[in-house]
Amino acid sequence: MWYAINKRGLAACVGAMLLGLVWLAVPAFAAQGVYGYSVTAADGKEIPLSDYEGKVLLIINTATECGFTPQYAPLEEMYEKYRDRGFEIIDIPCNQFGGQAPGTDEEIHNFCALNYATQFPQMRKSDVNGENELPLYTYLKSQKGFAGFGEGKMAGLMDAMMKKRDPNYANTSDIKWNFTKFVVNREGEVVARFEPTADMAGVERCVVSLL
């Protein structure tokens, strides 16, 4: 009888301990920020974002045939100016917006190198919305939702275009277009989201404030 009681007690104790470990693991994983995710390089190699721990990151979905493609120029300027201070760009080509990244991974890389002399690598072309979106983007969007295109002519044009596609587009955190940018601090926390209409000088100021 004593043995049976204590056996049940032991089982209950072990169960409670396991439950406690599960609860401890959840905030521990959340505390990893972006470091709990990975991206795939153009050559197929999986790159854990923990490799970038302690750096300031700019994560961006790009396209080679977009009206915002010239933003590659200021992006490369930023990379060359600040990479020695711990700045990295995670460039993720995406063909979900107007089919404006139609090339292969190799063609996209060659385009960027030839036209903008980019020294930061382009990752494997991936989805950032929908059923097949990268888990990284599910996380990024959960941290920083859509807050509008801002002001100005281009912002107005983007708003009008998106409303034709979906009158309620602004009510979701989905990526709206190419060259949406997320800034991540040295602790792996998502601190800002910039839509493609945002002034690149403002993006740079944000990055510099974290270096």
C-alpha cells in the first residue's frame, strides 16, 4: 500500500516537473526573437539567424523588376558604411507581388551584382505571405504589423492600388509589396517595420541608432 501510494505520488511529481519544463521552454524560445528562425541561401544551405546574433539586421523582401528596385543602391551604400560596425542585410527575393522577381536565384544574384554591385548575398527566393510563407515572416509580421504607407504621392498611389485589390488590405499584417523592411536590434528584437514608400534616409537613421 505504501509503495502504491508513493508510486502514484512519484508519477504526479514527475508530471508536474515536465509541465513546468514545458512552461519554461515557451518563454525561453520566444526570448530568442529572430534567432529561433533560419533562412535558406541561394545554394540551398540553411542559415540559422543565430549566426547573426549581436548584429543589427535589416530583413527585406526584394524584386528585380519593381519600381522600388533602385533601392538596392542606398541599401548597398548602407551595407558598405556600417557592416564593420555590426550591420547585416538579409535579402530575400520574392515573386509574390506582381511577379516582379521572375528569375532564378542565380539570375537574381547576377542582376544585383551587375547593376548595383551588391556585396550582401541574396537568399533563396521565398514566399513572405500565405500558406508557404517563411516561418521567419510569420514571426516578423506578428511583431510589427502594417501601419500605413505614410504620406506623399507614392504612398497615395500604393494605397489606391492596394484598395483596388482588397478594400480591407490595411487590416492585416501581411506584407503589401516588394522592399518592405524589418529592422532587428542586437538582442534579436524586431524594432521597426518600414514600407517600401518609406524614405531610405529614415531607414538609415533607424539602423544607425542601434549600432
